[in-house]
Amino acid sequence: MAFTGNFMCTSFKSEILRAIHNFSTSGGNTFKLALYDNTPSFTAATTAYTSSGEVSASGTYASGGGILTNVTPTTSGTTGYTDFADISFTSATITAYGAMIYNDSAVGDPAVCILDFSGAKTSTTGTFTIVFPTADATSAIIRIV
């Protein structure tokens, strides 16, 4: 199986310290979410977007995935966090086992994180939706603790 859990890519951790990723809602980078079948072998060492194993374009899902809408980065206590608005692909026939969030604005499309769906998720000429967790210090998709 291609996905072995959810994880932040190791390269992302150093790239945020080098200001490669800007999650600001005003003037920030463009982040995308690409969907994958069960063939790629992603690990924490994954560094960039790849089309290998990406699901086929269908409905409003296109190669490279969909553009994410950033949620304003903020803090709570000692945790910094950001998230994204839910994203949907309509009129799509998709079977996906996971996803990659990556920075489409930066050179080389650096990977941010890998999401494991814990099995096949499908839509048949319907709406395929990724629901992101609550944007807070304990649940947001990207947290620095």
C-alpha cells in the first residue's frame, strides 16, 4: 500500500525555516492538493510533488490537483498553526488512497505533507470532498508545537 500514515515531509521542516513557504492569506504562496492511487510509496523523505500514481483527471479534478484556500496562520498558547478550507471536485469519478499538499509557487513544487485516507475513497460522477480538520492548536493540518 502506498500510504502508511499522515506525516509532515521532513524537507518541509527545514524549508519553513528558510522562508520557502508562505501560508499568508494575503500575498502568500499557492498550495495544491493532489490525489493518489495506491501505487506511490510516500515517506517522510518525500520532497516534491510527483504525477506518478496521481489519479486521472475527472470532472473538475485536473492533473496537479486543486488549489487550496489558506486559513490565516495564527497561534494559540505555544502552538502556531494554519489550515485550509475544504476542497471539492465535482462531476468526478475518483478512487484515491491519499493526497499530497505541496507548494505550487515554489521552485520544484516542494511537498508539505502526505495524507493517508486509510483505504480507498471513491466518487462516481459525483463530488469528491476533502474535509480539513478544525483550524485550532490541537487539530489543524499544519501545527508547530
